[in-house]
Amino acid sequence: AVEIELKVAKLPAGAKGYFVVGHDLRIGQVITNLIENARSFVPDEHGHIAISLARAGKFNIITVDDNGPGIRAENIDRIFERFYT
């Protein structure tokens, strides 16, 4: 059986209206892809995925962290190639 713990961080205290300009379905697709990618690479047992939201000046930052193996150094330059896995 696969056991994955998913944590979604609460919004920072005093947070009001995180607003994102963009196509809502596409932004949702990007976040879903990040979560699915994390889910694919975390260990079958005791896999952890954490999603958090922060603000840096006028920017919103969505972070998806996991305890998977990460990306090998030789593959870093290729991560933005379309369909590269």
C-alpha cells in the first residue's frame, strides 16, 4: 500500500486576498502537475508532500515540497523542456 502524507499550509496570519493574474484553469493545471509529479517520486511508504503559499513583495509564491530523490545534477538543464520527465 502507498502511504503519502499531504500537508497544505494555512495562509499566513493576516493574509487577505491572494490575487493571481492569469488563466485560472491553467494555473490550476500547473499546481496539479506539480503535486502529481511530487506524488510520482515520493517513497511508497512515508512519502511527504507539503504545499505552502507565501508573499514576497507583490508576488505570490506557491511551493510544493516533497521527500523524493530530487533531480539529478545532469538533468537540471533539461527540466523546462516540454514533456521532459
